[in-house]
Amino acid sequence: MPTLHPPKPAAAVKPEAPSTNGSSARGFAGQPRGLATLFFTELWERFSYYGMRALLVLFIVAPAAAGGLGLSTAEAARIYGNYTMAVYMLSIPGGFIADRYLGARRSVLIGGSIIAFGHFTLAVNSLTAFYAGLGLVALGTGLFKPNISAMVGGLYGKTDERRDAGFSIFYMGINIGALAAPLITGFLAQSSLFKEWLVGWGFDPAQSWHWGFGAAGVGMTLGLIVYLLQGKRLEHVGRQPSIPATGLGMIALVILGTAAIMGVPVLSDQPGFEALRAIYLLVPIAAIVWFASRGDLDSKRIAAVFVFFIAAMIFWAIFEQTGTTIALFADQLTRTEILGFAFPSSWFQSLNPLFVILLVPLFASAWTRLGPNQPSSPMKFVIGLFFLGLSFLLMVPAALLTAEGRISPLWLIGLFLLQTIGELFLSPVGLSTMTKLAPMRFVGLMLGVWFLAVAWGNKLAGVLGSGFTASDAEGLSSFFLQQAILVGVTTLLLLALVPWVKKLMGGVH
């Protein structure tokens, strides 16, 4: 979910000479002082994003009398899939615009401002405001997310040994924001206690959803305040190009190209156009065959990239149902109390970042100890898919038990634990492997390919999530089993292909 998902594409931000104002002086843990600024800015941006996402599908399906939109599960899943796909896809032109025109520092400020405005728009009780708010958040995130990551990289020189530790600290900020967000926005949107407070204050308790959306906007605003107040620490990174490297025509072309790539999956939602979904597999398979048959090392490595593309796309298609299928399962079919303490169903969304925070040190220690004996990248993908498949297999008996009433929250705790283990095997490896396999002249393009896999995976999560039903325990059990089988088949196929993929990689581990 949060964190170690592949970071969005970053505009190139080369390390620059430290400014004389001391902005590159050592701060916390011996890191550049600017890292703390970016840490808290990113923390609050992720708070805003995951705080809103935890409520999104629940708000869409909630009946109008309860303050929601009253739409069907299928329609909610479609909106969710298109929205999350757009967030990833818009990062491509967002990074390009910053790199060629605005600079990363200004892009982060502008993007964050658009995000905040989008969340405050969602706080307005209006269908028009809802769709406008989603669009603004997606646009702002596309401009913000890739470029703040680029600025973190810009704090360090090429040989600076603090870089990996700095990014680890930065990702911890992502997880802290993602952990706190559902707890706060979920309380505001769903808890009976807060609704009682609203009644006492003279407000309509059915509009509590919009208080949650508004809180997400407050989080982003706090991040921007930190960013502006400590701006001097960042004067030496993310500068605007003195002479734009390209004209507005090229930027428009990139934006139109991104829109076209998004347009086909969106069109496939329409009756009669479902066959277009075949592109999810046909395009990468065609690329594998084409590049593998060319013979040269670079082409073979690109073929390996597209093998990882398919595996990653399927992984995110199942994993990202956290915001659709699993959110609905938690809300409608799971007991939301432990030891007599009742809590909002959206609080389950905090389990993934919690497990990431707990498990990352163990994984880092294990890889350090294993050194060159650790599994290869293809095997890590296999293991990641295996644990993901187990998570949905666990939901098969859980779904059957819902025929007797709401089930124990321990089932979902187990689901998120297994998924997080799978994520930590696959996600951190993906981006690193792409950068190692891509020919030097095509690094940016290959990163774009990786982010396309993530975007399409999010879209497929919406497509698959449309089949969720809370009223048929056996049908729901079959729903989870079918997807567990899909992941299982993918896992076995990739396992069989590991020797061939390693050969394609040409010595890259």
C-alpha cells in the first residue's frame, strides 16, 4: 500500500554544490538538514493521500441517508481504479515538467497546493465537488510525488555514503504518515463518538465523511507550511532550469501521450469495449518476444524488464484491493472491535504501514547478513507473489465464515501481514532492478515502463474489485479463490522462467 511501493518517476535532480547558507550542513543522524524538511513534508502529503483513500470507496457506496453517494460496488471500484491509475500515470508528465520547466522545488510547492485544494474541495458536500476534488488530488500528486523523491536524491553527491540511510529515513516518514492517516480521518468520518460531537455542535452527522476529507487537506497544508518555513535548507536542490530544456509543445505532447495511455483502460470499462483489457497482457508479452529475439544484451535485458512488468502488474492488481475489496470486507463483514473497544473499519488500513515499519529492519538485516547469497531478483519476485497469493487464500475460509455473521479481525490482520511480507520481497527490488537492467540511454524510459505496470495494476484492482459482494458467502469465497489461483499460476510460471530470466539479465543479480 504505502511506502515501499515503487516510488513515482523522479525528475532528474543532480546534486548541486552546497549553498553557503549551510543548508547542506549535517542534521539529524548526520544527514543533510534538508532531509528533515522533506521528511515532514512527505509525511503530511502521504497522510493526506492515504487518509482520503481509506474513506474513498466506503463513502461512494454509503447510502445517501448516511451521507454517501449511494453508488454500487462496481461503480465505486471503477472510480477507485481510474483514480489510483491516474495518480501513478500523472507522475510521468509531472516529473517531465519539473525536469524541463519548473524545477523540482517549485513543482513540489505547486503540486502540494493543488493537493490541499483538492482535499478541501472534497470536503464540500456536492457530487461536482467530489469529482473535481479527485481530479485535483491526482493532478497535484502527479506533480508532487516524483519531485520530492528527486529532491531527496539531490541532497547527496554521487559518492555520498549517507544516501541509502537517507532514503530509508525518508521512507519511514511515508509510513508514519500512512499509519496515522486512517486512524484520524477514519475517526472523523466513521466513529459514532465524533458523530455525537457533530450533533452537539449543531452539524449534520451524516456529513462526517467530509470532515475526514477536510482533515486530509489540513495534513497537506501542514506539510506545505513546513516546506515553506524551512525552504532555505533546500535552496541548493531542485532549482528551476535557467533555460527550459524543451518548449511547451513537447510538454503538451507528453501530457497527451499519458492521457492516451490512460484512455484505453478507461474506455475498456464501457460496454462492448471490455476486449481492450487484453492490452494488459498482449503488450508486455509482445515486447518480451520482440526484445528477446533480437539477440544483443541490452535487448535481452529489456525483455527481462517486461517479464517483471507482468509480475508486478498482477501483484499490484491484487495488493491494491486494500482500498476496494478489503475495505468493504472490513466494513461490512468484519467485527470492528477488540476487547470491547469499537473502532472504525478504516483503521484496518493502518496495518500495512505498521507492519512495514516493524519488518523493514528485519529484512534489511537479513539481506545484509546474506550478502551475495540472498535470492536473485526473479526469485524475490516469486516469493513476493507467493505470499500475496497466500493472503487471498486465507480469505477463502474467512469469506465462508461470514455466513454465520461478522468474523474476527484476526483474519484481516493475517491478510495484511502476509501481503506486507510479499510487498517487502517484491516492491523494493522492482525499481532497483529496473535501473540495473535498463541501458544507460533508456533509464528514464524503463522507469516509465515500471510505473505503467503499477498504474495498470491499480486499474485492474478496480476491475477485479467490482466483483465483490457481501451477501453471498460462497460467491465471495470463490471470488477470493479465483484471485489466489491467478496469483498462484503467475507465481509458478515465473518460477519456471527464473533460469531463463536470469539468462536474459546477463549477469545482473
